[in-house]
Amino acid sequence: MTSDSLLFKSSGKAVADHEELAGKIRLLKKEMNAIILAHYYTLPEIQQVADVVGDSLALARAAEKNSADVIVFAGVYFMAETAKIINPGKLVLMPDLYAGCPLADSCPAVEFREFRQKHPDALVITYINSTAEIKALSDITCTSSNAERIIRQIPEERTIIFGPDRNLGGYIMKKLGREMLLWQGYCYVHEAFREEYILQACRENPQAELIAHPECREEVLRHAAFIGSTQALLDYTESAPASSFIVATEPGILYEMQRRSPDKQFIAAPKDPENPRSVCKQMKQNTLEKLYQCMLDRSPEIMVPDDLRVLALRPIKKMLEMS
């Protein structure tokens, strides 16, 4: 096991506490007929108790197709909100209501509406990392897993507004050779990676392949052996012949990568010398204690006004159809 993997080790007492809480969570889950959905960026102990662990697209599909009465979403707010939009009749819970997404927050609805009004004939495709209000202003929602596939289905002559992530949009523009109007938002986790430190990590680990999420800056992406969504990065590390990887995305994914490929080495891409990891603080606000408490209290509950929900559901359903 690599030194990076030590991130996922805990003290004996912590492991015992986690196991006890995990047992209580599993009992509550049966009593409530609940399903626990968790993103790959959450803590390992959260991933271990989840029924489905995935990226945004996989979790949206899991939220759409399940027989549970209660959905417990361990992720960030827009993910739980999306689950509620898809499932208005179900109780949707979130361990920490304040686990937001700065990328989603970087696109205020009032400003985005004005941006859209300047281009009335444009088709609006928005990243799922957005609020219900932004989805309601959109024609199609996408994820990093399916954005390219969806955009390829849009006629070349149609103008596209893409937001809120400028790096993902820029990557697709370059790959497809297609201009789009980009909202200038970004994910602070991926934006933090800099070419200087990435290249230093590559020099220090010459045996390792650099792989990167398309939310990274172009200066990083141009050095990557493989670029893909969270799920695509995970799948690539399983199938690629390389035995060592520098991973330029949120380091929570390293837990699943190491679990699936225990004989391979995974190195978190450095943010800078003082902060060697670029971590999503909001994802890490999901803890076992909060997960258990929210199930016990059946709170915090995610609520979406019905008029907003109906408008926001249309681009999500369009995404699922086109995927």
C-alpha cells in the first residue's frame, strides 16, 4: 500500500466507532426502507455504508430508479436537490444541509437569466453541478460523463450556452472543435492544480501516468495521459497497463481506486508544496455521525417548490434520455 493510501487508515478506536455506527445505520436503513447514495469524493467510511457509490451521472440514475421510500444523499446540496426533483413523493435526506457546492454557487440565477436573454436563440446546456434555479433555466443538463456525448447530438449550426464550469466547457470545445458560449465558473478543487507542481510530481514519479478530470485547467490537461470524468478515471485505472498514477481530481476517489486495484499505486496530484492535496471540504462535511443522526431524526429534509421542480426536471429527463 502506498503512502497516499495511509490517508484511509484510522486508529483502532475510530475503526471500532465507525463499525458500531455503520451497524446502526444499516439497521435504520432497513426500518426506513432507505437507500444511501454517496459520491466518490466522500469519506471512505461513508462509501462503505452506501448502497450506491458513484459519480454525478450514476447517482442521478440511481435516484431515478429505486424502490426505496427514503433517499439519503451523502454528497453536496445540488446532488440531493436533484434527487428530490426526480422523486417529489419521496423523503430525501442529507447529512449536512450546509455541504454546498461553490461551483454551483458561482452561477446566480438572476445573472444567468440575463446571460441567456442576450442569446435568445441559444440552446442552454448546464452541468449538473448547478442549482435547481439554473436547471430550470436550461434546456439540457449534463455531467462530465456525458457532456461530450450530449453536445455531439446538437446540430453544428446551433449556438450553445454552456455553464457553469468554464474548464469542462473549454475542454469539450477544444476536443470537438466547436465554439460555445461559456459561463465563467469553476470548481475550486480542480482549478487549484497548477502546471508547475503537476510537472514536479511527474518528475518525482517518472513511472506514473498523469490522469486528470476535465474540470482541471487546460495547462494541466495538456500533460495528461488520460482525461475523463470521475467514473472514467476510475475505470481507466482498472484497465490501463500502467501500475502507477498521479490523479488530478478530488483525492476521495483514491479510496475506490485502491480498493479495486490493490496492487497499483495512486498518488494524489499536488495542489502546492504546503497543501499537497486539493480537497473538497464540502464533501468531507458528510460524516458517519451526521449520516446516522439525519436518518434517526429524518432531517435535514430536502425540499423543492413544485413549480421550480417541474421546470428543473425537464432538462434532467432530457439528459437521461440522451445518455
